[in-house]
Amino acid sequence: QQIACIFDLDGVLVDTAVYHYKAWKQLANSLGFDFTQLQNEQLKGVNRMRSLEMILDWGGMQKSAEEKEELASLKNSWYVAMINKMTTDEVLPGSLTLLTELKSSGIKIALGSASKNSSIILQRTNLAHFFDAIVDGNSVTTSKPDPEVFLKAAEMLNTEPENCVVFEDAQAGVMAALAGNMKVIGIGDEEHLKETHLIAKDLSEITLGKILALRNN
Ligand code: B16
Ligand code: MG
């Protein structure tokens, strides 16, 4: 069976992580506290409501379900204002070359993102046409580290999990891929990524040859 590739969005194909960080920081500051860069690492790949709950926890705050909905949508309005200005320049190094190589080799490509804003981002950055399947925060009920998002992507690509290679920048996403019995390539800093099958600073270090070599390990 042929290999299939599943890409996380934020932090792998585009650098939207910095916008999430700015918007969450602004929200925390408006509530009278702050959180560290290291804490921010734990938010990567985690869905919006779960992220808010973690942040409120760090600030020692408790909010009702209704207040949490309001805070999450406030953060999202700031975030959406930033991503609405994104350009194709914000596609991360190596993304276009790798996606083009995979596509021309007939390899199926899916998106596996926690974000409910993936369609705006894919449009703004002109990446949408590469994907055979898109699974994002609108189509799943559980957040990474649960494997649901990646299992759904495999299903939509009509392939088995063991044929899938996932590209992830977040520990929650790495855990999700492993829980789904998939191979995982970590993108970014080694210190934040444990248990991956391969690690690269960005997609410019990845070739089809390196991806195919993974299936024998
Ligand atoms: P939204 P990914 C994730 O995207 C982000 O890493 C995470 O920081 C964010 O909270 C989550 O999407 C939800 O995003 O608020 O736009 O629905 O890395 O899984 O592509
Ligand atoms: Mg990510």
C-alpha cells in the first residue's frame, strides 16, 4: 500500500503560532496575568477551548461555561483579524517544494489540524489546492492528543493508519499520531518534540526519499 502524508497546519506549513500566542497573551493580560513561552508550547496543537482552560488554570481563575465561550470568541476575533492579513510569504520554508513533490508523485495529502480557522489560512496562503482531504477543528469532537483528527484523515484518504506519515510541530500532535499508529516527523525544536520517528527544523530538510525510508523502521 502506498504511503499517505498528513500535515498539521500551524507551525508546520504556516507560522500562525505567533498569532495564537499574541492573542492568548492579550487575553491573559486583560484578565490581569501572564504566562511564559514555555507554557505557550503546551498550547500548540491543543484546541481553542482546551487552550483557554489551561490558561485560566495558570492564572488561577475560574469562569462559567458562558464566560468561557465569550473569552474564547474574544481571543478568536483578535486572532482572525491577524490571519485575515496573511500573505503567501507566510508559508514556512520547504512547504511548497515538498507539497509539489508529493503531489507530482501521486501521494495523497491530507490536512490534520486542530484549528477551526484552517480554511481562511489555506485560502490566504494559497495552499488549499494541494489537499485531497481536509480534517480540522470543525470536523472533530476531541482535541489532540486524541488521534481522532488523524484517523479521520486516513479514512478520508481511503488508507490505513500504518501507511500514514504525520508532520507535527507540537507534542500533543505527536502523541495523537503515535496513538493512531502512524509514523510521525517532528518539525521544529528537538527539546519540545519527544518520540518522533524523525526530526527536522523545517520542511526544507524533508524529501520524498526520507519519507519512504520511514516505512521500513
Ligand atoms: P483555532 P494545528 C492548532 O492548530 C494550534 O496549534 C493551536 O494553538 C490552536 O489553539 C488550535 O489549532 C485551534 O485553533 O482557535 O483557530 O480553532 O497546529 O493543529 O494546525
Ligand atoms: Mg501545529
